[in-house]
Amino acid sequence: MIGFAPWSIPVDPVPPLPVTLERLRALVLERGAAHPDPLDPEALAAGTALPEATVRTLLDGGEPPADTVNERVRTRIKALADARLQRTGTRMSDLAGDISRQLGVSAFWARQVCSGEKVPSVELLHGLVGFFGVEGGEAFFTAPAPDALNRALLPVLAALRPARSPADPSADPLADPLAGVLAGALSRYGDVRGVALRQAHDLPPERWHVLNATLKALLELDDAEAQR
């Protein structure tokens, strides 16, 4: 079996918010005005539990107001709680009772947390991730506003990217070096690795050159072993 040190693979960081916004706006221009705007501040505020004013500031390239981790947690839980109450037409006491029963805390404490008065424990915060059904784990509540918005936009960016079709010249392995590497790996390394590589087509572009370098190294090592 070929050994490969994972720490030797350079891994790019997630693109920062300005880069994500630039790419999204370019795709929006390509798609035209007939499609929904993925950069709607109201919708993004609802999806991230950020204040709409903060979202607008970030979309305009500005800096959000300074805050602490505790402030982020309190305000985002309150935003989710308020949105849930408005959506369901229930009262805070009902919401606190649901949290109390599901997460094993007192209704009084749950009410204080949902109203933004108190910061939950780590255990309760973990439970609230599942209760409210948010993505990203506890980081949904703790991440700085630019990171929180960026995390919400990256899946949108991936969904808006045009999918390759067989008729697309860029799908030709000879025209696309990475596609050629993938094709070679698919033929050499069997079903399990093939499934993983096919799933890798969903990777953002920033990760593709890492995959490219990894596969090339594997193939070169395999060729070297075969020639010995």
C-alpha cells in the first residue's frame, strides 16, 4: 500500500467574505435578473440570525459593530427565538417549556436565555443547535459576523455554479488536466475511491488544486512502484 503523509498536502483556507461576495455577484450577473437575489439582506439576516443592518454593512464592504462572543450568542439566540415565536404564533412561555422538556433545563432559565438576558452553558448551547436546527454547530452562535455570513453564502455559491455536462468541452479530460487525473484515478483505484472522487465534484474551486496535487502524487508514486 502506498503511504501518503496528509500533513504534506497544502490546504487552502476558506475564501474570505469579500472573495465569496465577488464570485457570487459575478454569477448573479451571468444569470440575469429573472432569478431570486441570493444577496437579499433580509433573507440573509433571517438565515444567519444577524441583524439586518449588520448584513447590509457587510454586503457593502463595511465593518460590523464590535462585539464579544457572549454578545453574539445572546443576540443570535434571541433572534432565533423571536423568529420562531412570530412564525408559530406562540408565547415565550411555550418556547421556554419546549426547551425545558427537550434539553433538561428549567423553564425559567430557558426563558432568560431565549430573551437574550443570559448566556447559556456550553452544554445548553450544543442542545440549542439541534433545537433550532441551525447549520454549523455552535459556531452558528459564536462566529464573528463576517464568518457567519460567509458560511451561509458558500453553499449558495456552490449551488449557483453551472454544472458540467458531457457536451461541455471543459469536461474533456484532454482539455481539463484535473479531469484527466480524475479519470486515471477512477480507473486505477477501484470502486471505493471512485465513489469518493465522484463526490469530490461538489468541492469548491479552492479545493480542486489540492485534490489535483494529491492525486498526481499518488499516481506518480504508483507508477514508480510499478517500474521497480
